[in-house]
Amino acid sequence: MSQTKTTLIGDATTGTLTIGSGETLAFAGGGSINELMKDQWRVTSNLVCSAGANVFTANWERVDDTAFGSVNGTMTESSGIFTFPHTGIYLVEFWATGYTTGSQGACRYWGPNILVTANNSSYESDAYSYGNMYAATYYAGGSCKCLVDVTDTAQVKVKFQIYSQAAATAIGNTDETGNGATFTRVGDT
């Protein structure tokens, strides 16, 4: 029995695959491996929250644990505002962990909020969740996520906040992620 060898040639730029016979197959949505992107960030210091909106404007770092790895390009951050490296559809995930102290007392609702701008100026809430801290020295955590259509990397950006009913503290740490965000490019815009 003889075997026939088939040569496959992939073109990441056009998203096509050519079979040895010359037949070309196209993949939906293109498909350059360079278009995939995954990155993760965390807050390194506590944020003492007052009642109302508390935006994380400082103390962000890209996760730098030994086992961490990002894929193809990275987010950039300035004063808590995140810029995407490529256009496309992104899954943005944000989680938060916090507590109240004896002097802060109870906090009936507290949670993470993802803010998105399409014009590099006005931000709107795109996702949120709430938990509560029943009494002093209680902990709460929450997470939210949304899909963001990044049609223009200079205009579409995100930032993160805690919305709190009363005083509380969001936990930051340079070795573990208590408050952080993950960005995953999931497709073309």
C-alpha cells in the first residue's frame, strides 16, 4: 500500500490554508496568530474607599509571577486608564476583594465596576456586581465582565472602580491578585 503525502501551507496574514494540490481553504474571520492577545494586571496597594465611586487611578502592575505569561502584545496603563494594543472584540474581566475595619463599620453594598469610553473622554458603566460587609471587619468580593468592541485603540479605553455605600478598603498586593483585571482578545471587530 502506498501512502500519499499532503503538504499544508498556512498563511497567517490572509487566514488561508493551501493544500499540496493547490486547493485553498479560507478560515472565517482571518486568523493571524498575532491577533490573539491575553494580559493580566493587578493593584499593588490598598485603596481606601469612601462612599460613592472610587476609581483605581494608581498602583497597577502587570502580573509578574514566575508562572505568568501574556500572549501577543500587552495592554498599557496610565493613571488607571487602560489602552488596548489592537482593534478587536475583547473580554474584559475585573474582580475585587475588600474589607471593612472597626472604624469604618458596616458597608451594605460594595463592588467592582468596569467603565468604558468610546471617545477617550466620557466613561459609562458597562458591568458591575455588588456584595456587602455586614459589620466591621467583614470581607467581600465580587467580579464582573463585559465584551468591549475596540474599533479605535486611541478612543476605546477602560478603567475600573469600586462603588461603595460606605467606607471600606480594597485589598492590594504585589504578590497576589486581590483586585485585578484580565483582558482577552476574542475576535475581530
